[in-house]
Amino acid sequence: MRRLLHAALAALLALGVGLVVPGSPAQAALNCDVPKPPPRCNPTEPVDPEGVLTSATRVPGGVAVVGWATDPGGYLVRVSVMIDNIIVGTLDAARSGSFSGTVPAWAGANVCALAVTTSPAGGSTHLGCVSLAVALNPVGGLDSFERSGTDLVLKGWAIDGDTTGAVDLHLYHDGAFAGTARADGPLASPPVGYPNYGTAHGYTVRTPERPGDGAHTICLYAINVGAGSMNTLLGCRQYTVKHDPFGALDGVTRTGDKLRVWGWSVDPDEPRTPTDVHFYDSGVFVGSVTANGNRTDLPGEYGPAHGYDLTLPVRMTAGDHSVCAYAINRSYGSNNTQLGCRTYNVPAPVVAPTILPFQEWDLTSKLVDLEWTDNSTSETGHRIERSVAGGPWQEIWRDDRNVRRTYADNAVTPNTRYCYRVIAFNDISEAAAEVCATTKFPALPRPTGVTMAGRTDNSITFRWTDNADGEDHYLVGWGRSTDSGATSTATVPARPGTGGEMTYTITGLPALTGYRFYVLPVKAGYDNGDTVSGTGGTSGPPVVDTFTSSTGSVEACAPRSVTLKWQTSGASRVVVSRGGTVLYDQTRDLFQWSDEVGGGTHDGNVTYTLTAYGPDGRTTTKTVTVARTTSLPLYKSIEFKNTNRTNKMYVWYYDRDGWPLEQVAELNPGETYKLTLQHCVARRIRVIEGYTGRVAWETSPMIILGYNEGHESTEEVR
């Protein structure tokens, strides 16, 4: 291996490419005849040189190396210098063994040397390595980044190994070229790895920050000199521009014609100094304030004295309004910041309601009943004020929910004048409607003894005792007994004094109809009070309104209990009978009469009769029949006559399946036999001819039912 390396190096040396060979005297040939100590004169035995690489230093134009290397046989020694295993130059060692010189630079981290003898036998020795960062491009650092007002200050160092002079610096702001500088400031000591370059390689760069609040990036590049191929990024720093004031408009509330606004504001350039805040309502300036109020909820770096809370005038135009707050810039910022906007509403002026006219029932001695219509859309409620007999107005009722349109004043006294104001309101306006009225006197005494005094088929006369004095008239009313109240009215002139009997006759009525009549004394300015009523009815023949049985029919031979119900009008006596049997006979003094009675138990075909007797002897009759139904023919008896001249006939009972059960009779020619069927027993009957066994006759349908009130038939069989 050593021989191969020696041969390679020898070839490179012969080419003389890229080598740095300092001048030195030629080495004399060895005198092998010289006595002791004898030199090494056998060129066929390889002899390795000796030595060491003492130092390697970056210098302009390359790397300066120092060391020594000798050949024990006295031959010339050449030293190959490598950076990260790349041969960058060759030096010849002096006869004394020392070598020094500058080799071209190559990017790497280790500088190594290899000594190769020129002896014909060859031989080489690795002289060692020195750790040295060798850069072709500039190197340096961005050591600090500070802000000073609106300037940025960048500090650091930069050097290019190809020159001892200052390196140019280029700045880029958010990717755009922003200026130049030079790294020519003093350093405390030369940069590490560059001891021979001096200390004038530092920089302090001051440049203005980017305009406009937000995040920005500044980068610094060292510009290459000489052999390098790239400009070196020394570093980038991010920073945020925030000079415009900021804060918030936390809230806006309107109370009447005043507007409360509150929030906070800070200018980051003067965080301990309060900012001014201006307010605009629908685009119009309306006021300002210094935001110096205590706000303990704000971040600590600003301090608490940045709040504002003030009252502004309301623009009284109906509708929605927008109020906005602006923080006024104090220092480096370029904008006044909008802190926010809030909307408030001014309702339209309210319109007075309309109080409806009083009806008869709205004014009494104990009540004034108010009702009004709402003529506004912007009110939030209504209230009522009252004045008694011309006295001061006092509020007696309020509806802040705005849901009521009526009010009943029960706190009144008889025969007193009251005035009322119904006021619609919202928080900026109100409007009122006014009405006055005088309460009534208490009602006159009620009449007594309201009874029917007489009647015909189309009229009723009723009477009462007059207990009122000074009434204007009596109001009488009447309606059928089934009506909820009076359907017709009339007036009866008053009579002086009290205690007299008064009457009124109602005519044009239908016969035999029940009525309720009402009597009430009336006087202007007095309560009407409660009516007194009585009952009666017109005369006429009694009417059977309804007469029904609990069932309309009964199955034959399946008797059921029957109940009869009825209602009559104008009857004083009711008689219910079944045939000649009286089931019910009662007399009552009732205009309308309803009752019921048991009709007995039977299997139908029964008729009931109801007779209603009027007080004047007139009667009305109505019947109801309970029918009899059957699914089988009903027979009481069958008479058989044998008309066959020669053969006998036999009468038999059969079952449903056609099997004989019992022989009933035997008939010779010309004889007759009457078969009486048992009541409510079902039978199947056949007549059989004796000689042939032929069925001469049979029941059709197959089964019949014996019944005491059934059909009686005669049958000829032959």
C-alpha cells in the first residue's frame, strides 16, 4: 500500500499540477564509501520519512501549514496537504526538515499532511491532521436582534477567508431587498479560525421596520469574495409591528335620551399612557374621552388605567343607529383604530290610544270598565291615571308587558265623577287619551211575587209586586224555557208608590209552550240590579213529546222485559195501558212531564197506549208497538186428511238430520187427524205412505215452531 501511495504521489509530483513547491537546494548524492556511521545505501529497501504537521491556519488566498519532515537516508521529502482527503497542494521540506507554505483552500473540516520520500525505494508517512473549518463562502453570525422605536438593530460578525477586508452585507425585508452594510466594526478578538485576519469584522446594522401592523421577517446575507460560490445567510428574525392603538367597544345601552358606552384602549408605543377615544354616531362625531379608567382585567404589561365609560347624547331620530369608537394613535402608528360599533334603536313617538264609549254595563255604582284601542306600534306599555271629583291625578294601574287593553276600576263609590287618562308610553315619549264618567246610584229594590196570573192557547199574563219608588218604568223580558235568557223585551209604565200589583200580558205565543219571564225596575242613573223571574206556559191540548219502548221487537219464545218512557207538555194526567190493563195513572201539576214505567215481560206483538189529559179536559193519545220476530214459521196446529183411496198414512216427528223420532198418528184412507203443536217447541214433521214408504208431505221449511198464537193449517195427503 505504501508503495502504491508513493507511486501515486510521485506521479502527481512529476505532473507538477496545483503544487506549491518552495525553492530549496538540490540534495547531494550519498557517498556510500564514507566510513562509520554508514549511510543507508540500499535503494531497494523502502525507507519511511519522519515528521509531523504542526499547524494549519486560514489565510487570505488559502491555508497556511507548518511542520517538519525528514528522510533518514537524506533524500528530499515532499509533503502533500489534504483537506478532507482532497489533495490541495504539495510542499518540499527544507534540508533542515521544516516545511511551511500556503495551499489553496478547499471546503472542509480537517487539514492533513502526507510526507513522501524521493528515495528510489520510495516510502511515505502520515504527518497528522489539524481540525480547521475551512470555508470558501463567507461565515459569520447574527448574534442579536433588537428594536429601537421604529428601527431594527442587528449585531454580529462576518468574514470571508479569501480576504482580510470587510465583507459586504445585504438586508432583505419580507423577501425584498432592503439595503446594504459592511462588516467592518471592531470585535474583541479575531473570529475563531481566523487569527491572522484582524478584529475589524463586526457589524451593527440599524434599519427601519416595515410599515404596517403585522408579522414581518428580516434576513441578513454576507456577500462572497473570491473562491466561494454562494452568499451566506447569517440569520433571519421575525418581529411584529404593532404601533396602532387597539382595544374594544364592550357595550352600548340607551336609556331615554342618554347613551352609555364603555370599553378600553391601549397604544402599544406608550402602554402606560392613556389614549383618547372618539365616538361617531351614524357617521357624526358626538364626543371623546380619555381612556384612563380602571380595568383590572387587562393584560399586566399595559397596566389597568385604560378603560372608558361615559354617557353620550342620543340622536333622537326614530330607527336604528350605529355608534362607533376609535382609538386615537399617540406615537409611531399610522392609523386611528376602530374599536367596534354597536347598534341601538330609537323608537318612534307613541300615538295616544282611543278610549271606547261606555256601554250600559260599563258604568255601575261599583264599577267603571275601561276599554281602548291601541293606535301605536312603538309603545312598550300602558298606564292609567285617575282623578276623583276634580282632584289630583294619581296612577292606579300599569302594564309594562303591553298585553292589556282593558281595565276594570272596582275602587269607586256611587254617584261620583271620575276622570281617567289612558297613557301609551315608551322610554322617550308618551301620549294620553282622557275620559270622564259619573258612577250610578245603587239599584232600586227588586219586585217580589213574580207568578203567572193567567193564560190562553196564545198568551200568558204574569204579575208582580212593585217594591220600587220613583222608577222610570219596568223592563220585562221573556223567552222559552229552553232559552238561556230573555229573547224579547217590553217596558211597563211606572206606578206611583210601592206595594201595588202590576201585570203584563204576552201575546202571539204558540200553544202549549213553556216560558220564563223576567221583571226589572229601571231608573236613569241607577244600577239595573238583578232581574226577578218566574215560569209559566200557554194552554192547549196536551202534547206527547216522546213515547218510546226500550226495545222495538222481541224474538218469539225469547221473552224480554220492556220499559216505557215518555215526555209530555201541558198534561195534568198521564195514563199508560197495555190492552185493557192500566200500567200507569198519575196526576201532576207540571207543564212538562217525563217519566217511565215497566211494560212487563213478553215476546212481542204488544201495543201500549199513552193518554195525556189537559187541565181543560182535552186529551192526546199516542201508541208504541213492540213487534214479534221469528226465524221459524209459527204453527198452532196442522190438520191432516188422508185422501189416498188405498193406502194408510203415518204422521212422524223427525230430527234435523232426517232420523225418525216418534210416530204421532196413523190415518186410514179418508180419515182426518188434527196435530196440535206444543208451544215454543220446534218440530220437523213428515207424512209417510204406508205401502210404499214414500214421503207424502213434510214441513217446509224443514223446521217449524209450535206457538199458541201461530198459524192453523189443513193439509191433504195422498
